[in-house]
Amino acid sequence: FARGLEQCLQKNGIGVESAAPEFSKLQPANRETSGLGFTNKYNTYSILNELRWALDPEAELPRDSIVPLTKTTWFDPRTNPRLAFVDLEGTLQRRTLMQTVTKHITDCRGVIVTLGLAEVWRDTKANVFVNRTPIPSLFKSDPDRYEFQLSSFADNWANLEAIYELLTRYGHPDFRIIVTVSPVPLMDTFSTLDIVVANAWAKSLLRAVAQEWAMTHPNVDYFPSYEIVKSSDPAAVWEQDLRHVTGPGVQHIMKLFLRKYIE
């Protein structure tokens, strides 16, 4: 969903640093997807960590959180596994590239934060939250390393406030945040809840914390892309998988977005 927003903004002549040309050399493992998806951040811990490692000179990614998959390939669980796995040097180069591009946020007056997941996983050895459910092979090689958690309103609120503090300290002096909630539903859950209940709970939690954040800071605004999708004719906004918003659906959302913030 966020990738669709980027494309629409670019087509309207708006500079989008998260779609930086430095990422153009990234080749996805599946040619039908974009290598840019490698940078997707799905939970507030991931967003906060990425900003902290890029902006705060005292913060550093735990090197031991990057894990071997085979004798020749490594994986950074803070990323989205869209790219073919490479050796340690290549994995670290990708990490450096991501942090270099993330630093461009200091030049941005507008920052769009999309909240996606409330179910999170923590690397117990490196004591850091990962971006999404660890890939299956990691559970086989070290089954006790990753711990599942249901993040709370307080957890996500604290993360968003820490993000705000980072941008206040290191960001553009006139920055403005637009927070949204991804309408893409969960495909499965690791909780004991029914998937329908788990999805409703997660989206409700993220929607509530987004509103609270926007009401707390005058330069944070909530844009209702979630409500636009959920209140529309399903046949008009959902792809056949009922998880991803159609191209015309994204275009309609962005038309409203541009009308509100740009035009």
C-alpha cells in the first residue's frame, strides 16, 4: 500500500526520498515484485529502530542480529525478505544503503508513517524487535531465539512518541507527519485469537493510537486511507486476493490526499 502511495506522489512531481534512486540496483528474488519492498517497515518498533540507527549517532544496529542462513548466505531480519539472500558483506552493504537513504528524512518537510502490524517478534539474543515474522528457516536453526508478542496501545504509543522526538531533534525544522493505517488485513495470526478477531483487534488498536498521536501534536495529522478503503465497495477497491488495494483504489485515495495536502 505504501509503495502505491509513493508512485502516485512521484507522478505528481513530489520528491519521495523513500523511493530513492540508490535502491534501483536492488533486484528482487521474484521478478514480479519490486526490490523496493525490501525496505518495507511493518510495525512501530521497526520504524523507530530504522530512524534511530540512521539519525542517532549513539545508536547502532546490533551486529549479532544479522544471522547466517547457510555457509554462504546471511539475513537481516530488520528488512523484508524480497531480495535474494547474499553473503555477509552483501547483507551489510544493503544495511548501510538503507541507513544512508533513511538519513535523507532530515531534508523532508513531510513524513508519511503507515502503521501495519501490531503482532511483533523480538530477537531475544540481540534484544531487538524484528520487522516481521522471521522466515521459517530461522525457527529451524534456532527455535527459541524469536519471541512472539502482541504489542499494546502503550507500546505503540511509546514508539510513536520516540519517533516524534527523533524527528524533532534531527529532522527538518518544519517537519509535518501524516499518519495512516494500512487497510491490508492479516493473512494469518500467531496469537490464540481467531484470524478475523485478531485482524479487527490489531487494526482497531493501530487506528486508535494513530488518532491519539495526531490529536497530541499540531504537526501530526491522520489521513483516513483506512476508512476510505473499508467504507468503499469491496469490488471497487480490493484485488482478487481481498488483501491488496487495486490501482484505481490507490489513485482515488491519492486524489483525496493531494486535494487535502497539496492542491
